[in-house]
Amino acid sequence: MLASAIHLPLPLPHGPSPCDHRFLPPTYDLQDLVHDIKSYLGDSSGIDSSDIDHEHLIALAQKYVSNPNDWLRFFYNDPSKNYTRNAIENINRKANILLLVWNPGKGSPIHDHANAHCIMKVLAGELTETVYHPPHSEGDETSPLQLKHQKRYQTDQVTYISDDIGLHRVHNPSPNQVAVSLHIYTPPNAADYGYHIFDGATGKASFVSQAHAHSNTEKPACQA
């Protein structure tokens, strides 16, 4: 089982059957996906969210079929955290591509995306995304965040969010299995400039200065 291969104290979901034709060696792997994202974003420095066709990036993410042989080398899980952010590729001033590992029953706080695009693809297990309308306040008054929709995503399904859509939180509904997801943030505003987390009961925002990803000695933060 995949868990024993990486010596996790918590099990990953069972891998696919080798008899299932859907999981034959893919012709489009994770390296191809990263290459195509870099090619699309171009060579010039800096990019604005309005310059990005998120539908194209979503299509690229959908094209890739999850294969643990592609992403296990990026896999690191801290069982003491809700989840761990692992860097796959950092495209300077263009995008961050990350592998997130979610512990059973754990999730992110409600948060925004710092005026950037966020594409999430489930690589193993399943994840629930809860989307909220942006908060509205008058003077010093606050009010609870209003639920927009909630959906559970299975392996290889893709979802997209931006601040124009609303706020969201992501959590792993499984009581005993970790989940794994691929995230594309472009531009990487949360990592470069920070983002906000929100209290669902009051709508109050708190600023987080940066969203770090695990890479060697770096410690993960809490944006997803």
C-alpha cells in the first residue's frame, strides 16, 4: 500500500487496481503539466490576474491524471498540522504550484486568495470545499459569513476559486485517511504579500503576512 512505501503513521487511500485501464501509464504527466503552465505564463517577469485565462489552466489541470509516481517525491506530511504545503514549482512572480497533504478530519480556515486565481485538483482521497459570499460590514457592525455552496471533490476532480467568486475553506472529510491535492496559485500573491483568514461567525478578517510552503527547512502555513 502507498502508506507503507512512504512510512506514514496515517494511511493514504488505496491505490488503483493495475487491472483498471484508466490507470495505465499516463501520456501526460506532472512534469508535462508544470511545463505547460510555465509556457503559458511566459518568460517576462510579473503578471496580473486579469492577464490570465483561468479556464486554460483548469483545462491543463484536468488533462493530468493523478499518478503517485509523479508526486510522491514532493510528499511530506506533518501529523501535528491540519495540513502541509509542499512546494513543487515556484515561478518567480508568476505562480506557485504546490502539493498539499491533508490529515484526516482536518482543514483550512476560511480565507481569501489575495486577488489571485486558485485551481485545486484532488490527487488522492477526497476533499470538501465550502464557499462563502464575501463579508459585508457597516461601520463597526459585523455579521456571520453567508454560505454560497459546498461540494465534495473526488480524486482527479478540479475546482477553481478567486476573490470574485468568494471565500472558501477546504477540509478532508475522511476520519482515517489523508488526502492529497495539487494547487496552482497565480499570481502568487498570498506567498508574496499575504492574505486574510475570516471568522465565520462574525465575518471579521485577520491578515496573515505570508503563505509559506514546506521546502527543506521551511515550515508550512495555513492558506489553501
